[in-house]
Amino acid sequence: MEVVALHLAEEALRLTRQSDRDLFGRSAFNRFYYATFLIVRSQLHASIGNFPTTHSAIPEFLTGSVTRELSKGAQYAKRADDAELSKLCSRARTATKNLADILRTGYSVRVIADYKPEILIEFENVESFGLNTVLISEAKAWPHKALAMSVTLSSAWKQLHA
Amino acid sequence: MLSEDELVRYIESREIHVAGSVIEDAAGSASYLVFVKVIRDSDNKQVPSNRKLHLVREKLASEGTPVEFMLKDAYASDVEAGLRASLLHSFIESIRNVFMSVVSSSAHVWIEQKHQLTDAELDEMKSKTVRYLQEFDLSLMTFKTTVDENFPTKFACLKAVRQFAPITVAALSQRLELAGFSVPSLDWLSRRLDSIRRSGQLVWTDGGAYVMSLKGIRALGTKKNRQSPDLARLLALARRGG
């Protein structure tokens, strides 16, 4: 999916007709979001029980019950004098917030890309474009960043629940 | 429910700056998606604060206009991009990407590595990161690679001993591996268990197996639900006919 997104982004920059550039550009945002979503789902769905299936529910699930569970985990770790796990829980909480932010932003941009054709892609220069103030360079980082954050979260989760 | 224009006016009147257009969520949840520009004050604190955003969000929801705020922190993005460029420039053979998250004035940094990094390489990257962050009055809170941190922690070892005690080091190693952990060697696990024993949470029996001490059981606590460790213990005993 990410390969497709990268290709679409390159095409958006290469093409000259404004309407084509817009279509390729918004499709690139859409694919970067889906690449990110699929990475998060494949990393976390199996390990975290009750993981939501709807796109819009995942960020709230992460910042709600997952964060609460990590906070509880940090308390258990402290009681067991496990500084290593306590630090891991802290990192996982930060990662979880980042992940929720990425998914929220990505989902919002995907909604604009798919349902708001009146909001056009803005071309910054020959190398960059954006949609509703979100740059394509930011979207390109979503899948990698989401993978890093998901791995941190699933590591902490396994330590607490295995 | 407020219209898009009314919503922007309402939010801006609370000194929260909307970036781009306000979007009505397409998922049928009758809510708005709002991008908000955030900046940093002289103490590196986020403006508007999360608390302020939360209060405005609650107020709007109570008045029938649910919103979801997406924060655009240009400063944090710039610092992250600079750190990424700086580390990639110096360690292009070793790392693929760098991510950073800023919480208050602390930075959490993740390194995506191309190969297993040596301690010396990591130390060098870390000190370069610290020097870079100092320029922005940020301190380095964590510096980790993005690989799965898969060795069982003390807590995970204790949980497994609690469930399967009395258990030898070799049997515990198998149990931990079945649970998805990597155990580097029996010697590594023996040292870890011995350190827990010295802290008084485990007891080593004459038969060469480990059991929990009362201190260890108290430290782990219990749960009165289907994740109860006592139930897990009973089931494990039943399975082996104990």
C-alpha cells in the first residue's frame, strides 16, 4: 500500500494538469492513511483484546482504555520494583498518544481527500504538496512512525499480559 | 449543532487558532474534525494547552457540537525534522529513520535501525541527540531503537513463576518462549531470577525450582476478573494434575 502511495505522490508532482495533480495528490494521502491503518491493525489487533474495527474508534480506544491499562501496568511494575517495565510503560504511553494523533490526523485527511473535493491540494513547490495544512512529507512518515509506536506499545502490552 | 463558520468563530474567540478548513466527519458520527495550530511558550509548554482544548471540546459537546481536535505543532515537527536530518547525515549506513515526540520539555526519540547497532554506535547517536536537543532547551527522556523489546522483564518472570511454581529455570525458559518472549540463554534467565530472589520476591527450593515468596505475591497483587492470576494458577495446576 505504501509503495502505491509513494507512486501516487510522485505522479502528483510530475504531472502538469492541475486537476490530475489534485486527484493523484489526494489519492496519495488516502493510501498513506490506509497503509498506516493496516500496519497498526496487524501489529495490535491480535495482542490487544477488544481492539476496535472501525477507523474512527481506534484513537479513542488508544487514548482511553489502552492508556489506562498502561498506567495500571506502571503501578504494578513499581510495586514489583521493576524499573525496566515501569520505563517501558511510560514509553508505551507516549507512543500510544503519538499513534492516536497520527491516526486522527490521517483519518481526517483521508475524509478530506475522499469527501471534500472542494478543498484542493496545495502545491508548495516542485517537491512538496499539502492538504488542509498537512504536508505529504508528514503523511509519508505515518506508516514508519506508526510501526515504531505500535511495536513499543505491543512490547509493553506483552510484558503486562503474556 | 453549529455550522462550520460558527464553529470556527467560536473556537477562534477562545484564542485557539484553526488551521485549514473544519471538516464534518464522514463516518456519520455528526462531529467536526478541527486542525489546530499549536505553538510553544518560553517554557516550551504547548499553547493552547491540552487542558484548554479539553475544556472547549467538552463545552462544545455539551452544546450539541462534538469536535475532534488535531494538533499541528510546527515547532516539534521542525525539531524532529532537524534531528532526523542530522542523525541520518552522520549515520546513514546504520539508521533508516528517526522519530521524536515532545512532552513538555522532554523528548522521546526512536531510531529505526538498518542493522543491529553496537553500544558504541548507540552512545554516539545518543550524545549527538543530546547536544542537538540542548539547542532547543529540550532534555532527552528516552532514546530507543524501534525493535521489539522482547526479553521478559522481572514482572513477566514473576507472573510466570506465580502461575507455574515450583518451576526450574529450564522449564520457565520454555514457558516464557511459549508466551512469545525471547530468552537469550539459561544463564541470562538464571541471573535474572537470582536477582529477583535476592530482592526477596522469589524463593529457591531444595529441588532446584523457584516459588514465589509472600512478598512477591503481594507485589504482584491480584485481580477479581477473568484475568485473575489465582484462576490462571488453578488452571495451570489442574492441567498438570497438581
